[in-house]
Amino acid sequence: MSNETYSINEVAEMLNLSVKAVRKLVASGKIITTKVNNTYRIEKEYIEQNKDIILKESEKIEYDLFGEIVEHKVKPSVTKKVDIVNWADISKVWEHPTESKMTFVDLFCGAGGLSKGLEMAGLQGICGLDWFKEAGMTYQRNFDHPFIDADIKQQESKDLFYKTVNEQLSGRQLSVVAGGFPCQGFSMAGNRIVDDPRNSLYLEMLDIVNNLRPEFVICENVKGLRSMLNGGVERKIIQDYKAIGYEMNVTTLCAADYYTPQKRERVIFIGNRIGAKNYHPKPMLTPDEYVTTGQAIADLMNHPEDEAFNHVPTKHKPEMAKRMMELEEGQSLYKGYSDAWKKCPWNEASCTIKENHGGVNIHPKLPRVLTAREMARLQSFPDDFIFEGKKNKQLVQIGNAVPPLLGKAIGLAVRFSNNDLK
């Protein structure tokens, strides 16, 4: 064999595979490597001779919801759960909702997509909390109410949060605690969620709700939470909130149903302790009425580069730009990624917008990835909502956010539950 070798990253790019997939194939012995200066290298001639075999083996690799490789595929449940949902028709108040006296706090608020939506629904923001520095900078720029940059797991952070909330309320009732807690670490033993640094954040939110005693709770999460542990995580969340006095209803909502130009699905728990009926927002659009990617970002194609507007196009190497132009809509540039490096469809609502370790959605018409402003448009952020931090941090903030128009729909549904709409 020749002495020319490639790194794992180089092989991944050559074969259009994710780095995780190549590492998996190396670990399982499907790709033979040599160790050079404590680094794994792969012979050029070996790759050329075994390319087809390697690609065939890569098709056997399975990924979980978070892009992690799994060893065994879990068979889906044959029984389809039917949600008990009370639908609120918010169409008549959508355009010009009245101002409300209802108040909210937003945990794990990020840049403030949900907060923006709740404000658009007429609710009054009291406080946001997160520990993502750049997201906090964005939140502080775009909202008048306070933001707490702190670790929710630390008691002094919660004490500061409680103090700030009480000062802001100034004797008023807290109406809503909202939050999208991370869910990657959930596992269970019997009827108990096993301790994990990641799912402890869920328990922190539960503790804060129990301390602040808002009238309503909104929990937002990824759709995949519903199938975790065969539905055990969802049932446990409902049981935990019931134990502290909150009756919960849950269903999956699609952001495109509420004028967001993106088919982003999220599971939404809504609960209350005041004996009201929990409402979710009735879908307002049918799929043939969805706002399309083209309608949302066409005017930005010739927009000059503008850092202050978060519109800075990425400059790609010629080979990468060529691959992007040739990629079909709806397809990903790399195998193994369900959403990252995916080309958005022009004449449909966009696929899910996200930033995944550098993997950004690809523009349908131009040989580049989307700018932060284009991503923000597809997330339904208004143009005067400006993101802080370096561009890569802006992309993460936008990709992680709840679409504001989805948040608006949820806020209006909660107001409906509280008989607060005229």
C-alpha cells in the first residue's frame, strides 16, 4: 500500500458520511486504521479498494433523536396514543390581541423565542433565566424585563431569581411559568427518573413551579420526548405536576400551522392549578396554506451584507458551493444527519431550522448556508429582533429557539383557558 493516509474527518468528507459514522465503523473494525503519533490514520489505497463496502456498512448505522449512534433499534409501540386535547379557536384574536394583565417567567429562555411569542399574545414578561452568555445578551437587548444569567441548579441562582420575580410582580399574581427543559438524560428505574446531570434541569423547573405557584405551566420540548422510555417520561411529567396540584394536557403542535414558515413540531404541556380547562391553540392553516421558505426569505437574496441586521453570508470553498448547488431540496449534504446541512424547500414551509455542531440549513437557491437573519425569518422572529454574539453563537440561539408565532398561539390558548380574551 502507499504511504498516503487520511484522517477520520477527511474520510468522512470524502464519503459524505458524518464523523460519528466513520468513528463507529473504525471502532467496530469495519474500517482498518493505523496509529501515527497517537492519531488514527486510514490508508488512501485501502479507502479506494473498500469504498463500496464501507458505504454499505454505514447504511446499517442507526441514530437516535439527538444524532447519537445506537446499537439496537427499539421497536415502536403498536398502540397509538390519542391525546385528550381541548382546542381553542384563536383565529378571531390573532391579528390584534388585547393587552393582558397575565404575567410570565421563562426558564431556559435562550434568546427569547417563547418570551417574544407570549408578549405578542399580550402577556407581560417578568423575568427570563438561562446560562448561555450570548443568548442572555440577546434577551437583554430585546426585552424590557430582567434577565438572570445564572445556573438554575445553584440555590443562590434560584434565590436571586425568586427575589427578582417578587420585585417585578410587586404583589401581582404570577400567571405562567414557561420553560423548555433539556430532556436528553431521561432514564427511569421503577417510577423514578434516574438522576442525570441533564435531566436534573427538569426537576429544577418542577421545584421552581412548586415554589412560585403560578396559575399555569407551559412546558415545551422536542417531539421525541413523547416516545422516550415507551411514553414513560411523558407520563412521569404529568404525574409529577399532578402531585404538586397541576392538571396537565399534552399534544404535539406544528409551528407551520400558526404562520411560521417552518414545519417544526414541538410537544407542548399545558397545566393549571385553578380548576380551569387546559386549551391548546387550534391549527389556523392547512398544509396547502403554509407560508413557504421562498415567501419568507426571497427578498434577502440580494440584500447587502449587514452585520447589524445579522445578515452575513458564509463564504464557502468552490467545491463545497458546487455540492450545495447540486444538492436536491429536502436532502442533507451528509448521511447520518436528519436536519443539519439540509437544503430547505423553496415552495414549501421549511424543514426544521437548527444549528448542529456547524451543520446549518442550506439555502434553496444560493450556494451557501442560511444567514442568521434568514434562519430568524424561518423561525418567525421579527426583523427588529437582533441577535448578539459571534455569528456561530447567533445560529445556535436561533436554532434552539421556540418560534415566536408558535409561542404567540400558545399564549393566546392559555389566555383562553383563563377567560382573558375579549
